[in-house]
Amino acid sequence: MLARVAQNLYWLARYVERAEATARLAIAASETILDLPDGLPYDWDSLLQVFGSAITEGSLSENEVMEQLVLSLSHKGSIRFSVQAARENARVTRDLIPKDAWIAINEIHGLIERQSLLKFDRSSRTRLLQSVISGCRLWHGCLMANQARDLSWLFLRLGDRLEHADMVSRLVDPRVTQMIPGGSTQWASYDAIGWQNLLSALGGVELYRHSAKNQFIGADVLRFVLSDQDFPQSMLSALKRIESLLSRLPHQRVTVDSVQLIAKGLYALNLDQLSPEELTENMDRIQQELGRLHDKIITEYFFFKSGK
């Protein structure tokens, strides 16, 4: 397989996963607002900060933040940017992916482009985000059912799981689950809402409850989404999958040591006593380690570094 083609497949999967995860994050944030009493401050700027965007002077409104996260083409973390990039990578690799998967990406792209021309209120935004998630799930379903388990599959899955692990680290950041300016004590009575919506963003509410945990306690939720091997969307599950995929790539140019190091770090976290600041620091560290792993894959298999 040409390095250029492998790179296209890798980024195709990363961008689809990024679009879905961003849509889930946006819905979780919107649901949090609906569950909170009127007047409780909500730090919408933190959503952009979690995605690495610089915070502008002055507080941004809900609509302004959501516009950037969903429809902006200048913000590289937006759903619209991710879907456009995914569609372009899919276009040049159409002969290597199922036809239905190509159609699914085109439908998501068309939906977002049409919405960019219409009124963007909370109701229309929620419908769009739910359609994006459904479209991305359809894309994944097409791959699972019809994609050959060859090199194309390995690079698609590697990009998908690396992006997922990175997005989990951003979703569990306290700036998402506890977006209250200055750590307002008013939030203390409602923090279970934030943890529940974190699980919702990962599609894990039912599985969490099936594990005999009916209370949304921060340490338990974090343990579930970070290191539960039975939860397929946990960070540890993604890391285990990345480790397996790397071991199957030709020549094994990228070792699994860095992945195993991240996994060991998850086990070492004392989640019962971890402060919000320490959690943020640890998630930032994991993002950096995943970034270094990404750079190794780019260097060893695609022969040149490529920015996100």
C-alpha cells in the first residue's frame, strides 16, 4: 500500500471519529444546561479551551461557542471542518472503502452544508447533532459489516481508536464536566448531572448502570470511562485496541511501549483523591503522549509529518 493512501485512510477515520465525538460533547453540554436551574453560570468558553482553542477576551455565548464547534470552517476542531476533511480523504480512497460508507459520509456532509445556510437555534442544532451521530454510526456499521480486514482496515481502525482515546481525555476534563467559572460552590449540588452527561457523551449510561452503579459519583464514573476493560468506549479499551493494531502493522516500526505506558498511568491514578486540577494535568499529559505516538506513526509509515 502506498504511504499516501495509508495516510488518507488513517485521517479519514480520525476525522469521522472527531466529528461524532464533538457532536456528542455538544449535546452533553446542551443537556447539562437544560438540567441546571436558571441563573447558574456556565462557562461556555471552556468547551473551546478543551479543544485547544485560544480564549478570546470577553465571555462567549452559547450560540457563539456552538457555532464554532459545529459550523465553523476556520476552527479545525469543528464538526463541519472534520466532515469536510473526512469526505476529501474518503473521495481519494473510494476504491478501498465500502460504497455505503462513502454514501454515509456524503449524506452527513450535505446535511451540515444545508444547515449552514439556515437558522441555527438550539432546536435545529440538536437535530443536526443527532443526525451527525447517526450518520457516523452508520459509517462505522458499514465498515464493520463490509470492510476487508486488510491493511486498509488496520489504518482505518488505528486512526479511529487513536482519535477516540484523545477525545475521551478531553471529555473527562473538569472544564467539560464542571464548567462553572471559578469553581462556583453552587455547582456542588449538581455535579452528578455533569458526570451523567459525560457518560451520555460516550454512550455509556446504560452500561454504567448495569455495572451495579446507580449513583453518578465522580471517581466511579472516571474509573468506568478511563479504565474499565468491559466498556468498549473506555480509554483503556481504545489503548488495548491500538496496541493490537500496532503489533499487526508491517515491520512493526512503531513499538507498543508508549501505549503500555499510558495504560499503566491510568491504573496508577488515584481517582478517589484526584483534584480537578490534577485530573486536567493528567489528561493534558495523556494528550501529549498520544500526540507523540501519532507523530511516530506519521514518521514511520507516512514518511512526513502532517498537522491535524
